[in-house]
Amino acid sequence: MSRGNQRDRDRERAQARASNKGKQAKGDGLTPEQRRERDAKALQEKAARKAAQAAGGNNAGGGGKKK
């Protein structure tokens, strides 16, 4: 059986996927230090929201069973 141009198409697709991954990782224009600060701030905010939710009685969780 012949594969026709499938090999070439697969190579092109793989190349396009590889180039898109690089753009996503570096697309924000931040230095590694700025990225660490941004991520740390996001984690602190998330922890604060979770603590507030735990103190509030878990009403906003949405995971509980209703009877």
C-alpha cells in the first residue's frame, strides 16, 4: 500500500504543533522572575479564597449532595 503524501502532511502538522508549543510557553513576555512572582501571587489569592470559603461554611462549593 502506498501512503501518498501522508508522511509529508504528518511532518508539517508535527512541525506546526512544535512551533505552537514554544509560543504558548514564552508568549507572555515575562522573565522567569516575573513569572514566579505572578504565579506566587495567584497561589496566595487561591489559598485566601479557599480559607474564606472554609470559614464561610462551604456554601459556595457546589460539590455537596442535596436532599
